[in-house]
Amino acid sequence: MHAFKQDDTPQPAPGRRNFLLGAPALVLALGSLSTSTRATAAPYGLPPLPYALDALAPVLSADTLAYHHGKHHKAYVDNLNRLTTGTDFAGLPLDEIVLRSARHATHAAVFNNAAQVWNHNFYWQSLRPQGGGEPPAELKRRLEEAFGSVAACKKELATASASQFGSGWAWLVADGERLRVVKTSNADLPLTQGLRPLLAIDVWEHAYYIDYQNRRVDYANALLDRLINWEFALENLHRRA
Ligand code: FE2
């Protein structure tokens, strides 16, 4: 994994030992979907951005990252702590909360906030400064097998981003050995469908409106051309459940 630059964004809560502490911890969480490791008690923390606030400019401005990470992402973390403290969910790994609360109407608020924490943790790592460009050779071969070309994969991701009605996410996923593009609504995520996420594009308006107003497809294409973290996708592809 490339070296992430830390900045002065909020730090995770002290004493929290695992799943929300940044890229290495998320790697463990992704690799433990079927092993269910119990964590210590909440509160969950807000992982720092893996780069400086202005590191993705001009594609994504420092203002966008400040609001998106410091306000929106933080609010999901705060809500998750408020909703789970003192419940059976408290202290469970984030992915386990997501899977246990999914499709249960009585746990909809827990699911929405836990999933949005998971999604945003994953989204920040799906981007990197000076990203885009040519994927690593192994991933490029897999993308060509699945989509015909890297350009066709990017086009499908941009189309999924633009065509998602309302808020949601576009994803590159592994469906068994097959790579696919899927989109999800609101907080939903591929984990609930048994799919392995490789990359995420946040298509909620808060992700792009400061910089792109209503031009969501321009935002998606800019991310794919200049920020997408193909190396992170390959790392996720190598992880087996
Ligand atoms: Fe978001």
C-alpha cells in the first residue's frame, strides 16, 4: 500500500483498537467478513483522511473534503455512537453491525449510519492524489477480461454514477471471480449482496455540489481520470473472505 499522508483532521477516539482506525484497520475489517472478531466498546472513531484536505484539488476542493469528511462523515460516526451505545450492537465490528442490521426495519437507523461510516471509510481510500492513469498490470488484465478495456470499465462506472436516481453509490465489485459495476441507493452497499467492494464513488450531492453543482457525471469522470486509486482496488481484489 502506498504511504498515506496524515493531516490535522479529527482523530479516532482513543482506546478504539480496530476497525475504524484507517487503511490497515479497514483491510482487517474487509478480510474478516466471515470471521467476526469482537471489538472493544464504542465509541467508534472518525478515521483521519489518508491525505491532506487540499491534496485532491483541483478535482475535489479542500472545502468539499472539509465538509464531506468533517461534517457529513463525522455526523454518521456520531449518530452510530448515539444509536449503538448501550445496545447489543455496541462494540461490534463495523461490518458486523452493517450485516446484522441490514433488512431489519427496526434497525434502519443503525444500518444507515453504520453503512455510511463503512462507505465513507472505503471511499476516501478509493481516491488518492495523482490517481487515475493506468491500473496495475494484474488489475488491468482483470478489467479487460470483464469489460473489454479499462476505458469501458470507467465508462460503466461513470454511467452508474450519473444514472443512480437520488443519493447513493457506484461501485466496482468482485462477484466471485467476476468483476462488475453496481450501484446502490442511499446507504446501501455491496456487502449486503455478498459482493466484494473494490472501489466506491460517492454520488450523494454533498460529494460534489460545491465543486460541480449539478454536473454529477463530470465529477465522476474527473475522479476516474485523476483520482481513482487502482492500487486500492487491486489490494481489495487480493483479499479473500
Ligand atoms: Fe458522502
